Amino acid sequence: MEEKSLGQKLGGAFVVGGLIAVVAQAIMMVMGMILPVKDLTAPAMLVVLGLIGMVLVLNGTYAKLNEVGGFGAGIMFCGLVDAVAGVYMGGAMEDGGNPSSGVKAAIKFAIAILGSLVVVGTVLGVVFARSAGVLASMQAPTSDPGMLVFLYAFLMGGLISIIGEALLDLTPLPLPVVILGNAAAGMIMALMGVSTQLEVLTGGGLCATVVDAGAGAVLGGATFVLAGTPIRSIILVLVMVFVVVIGIVTGSILLKRAKAAK
């Protein structure tokens, strides 16, 4: 297969990331109609997106999305399911197809990437809970983009994806570092007071990515300090655990298929 040019890689990342963001926004809209608690809309979307990712990985579609979209497919939460499944498969196959080795590899990946994201973000939220930026991020925005949120979701999802793809192609940074860099960007947004406003403006374009997970970790820590409840942090951790479990289940199914094909 002919090597893609940088322009093709960036274009693919932008389009795939943007389209997944639009799908995420549609799911959020449906969840908003079904769920009585508004704060559960984004977490419910991530759960559904993770399940969709599992289905797409198992039927081979996500491999094609990765081929076309690169980082645009990887930065979304459905991409994390694919990543965990891949780590599981790698760990298992290195040990002669041992499932327990796959589980250990997936858990190590989760702790290194997702665990560090939650811990660092929460600590920042606790430390800067009363800063002007965090307090601004915790205020409910008054503006509503209406149906334009789908356009903004596409643009935001595409922008995050194209930046990540550029970092992977133009710098020596490995994928885990770029993912953590995106989470760090979300933490900075929360500390600057713009994360919640951007969530409302761009919907799934931000909420379906690791960037928003970083912001969510900060606001979870701040909520614990200001309101005395860890519920926001608990929801974030539960979503992360769900992604890891679904990824391990997906990897387990792929491993069984690989063994059966021999």
C-alpha cells in the first residue's frame, strides 16, 4: 500500500474525528431526552460510544477507521476501547496466547494512561478549587448553540484530531504521551475557566474525547472541595473502568477468534 502523505493523514484525522464527534453529539441529544438527570447525559453517551466501539472493533470496521483517520479514530472514547483491546491482544500473544497476561497488560495500560489522568486532574482540582478559572468552569453557561452544535462538534472533533495526528507525524512523541497531552490540555481548559462553556458549545466534539476527561477530573476534584461530594469523580472513574472492561472483553473475543483460526 502506498504511503500516505502528511496532508492525507491530517485530512483523514480531521474528517473521521469530526464525524465521530457528530455521532457522539447525536447520542448526547437522545440521552438528554431520556435521562432525567442532565449531568448523566455525557457519561451515558460515553458508555454508548464505548459499546459502539466494541461492535466496530469486533466486525473489523474500526481497523478501517484507524487506517483512514489515524488519531481521529484513536482520541475518541470508542478508540480507547480499541486501544485497550489491542494492548490485551499484544500482552496475551507475547505469552503464547495467555488471557491472564492480556488482562495484566490492559490493566497496566489503564493505570498508566487513564489512572494518571484521573489522579493528576483530581489533585489539580483540589488544589485550585477556589481559583477564578475553576469557579468559572463550574458555572452553568447561559448560551445555547442550538442545532449549530453539530457543526461545532464536527469542527472541534476534527481540530483535536488533526493536532494529535500532526504531533504523532511531526514529532518523536509516542501515542501514550500524545493522549496524555490531550488530557493535560483539558485540565488547562478547566483551570482557565473555559471547559464547561466549550462543552456546551461543541457538545460531542469535546465531550467524546480524552481532552474532556482531563477537564472532568479537575472539576471532579473541585466539586469534592466545594460541595463535599465525590460524585463527579466517581462517575468519571466508573466510565474509565467501563472502557477498560469493555476493551478487555473485546480483546478476549478477538483472542478466541485468533486461536480458533489456527
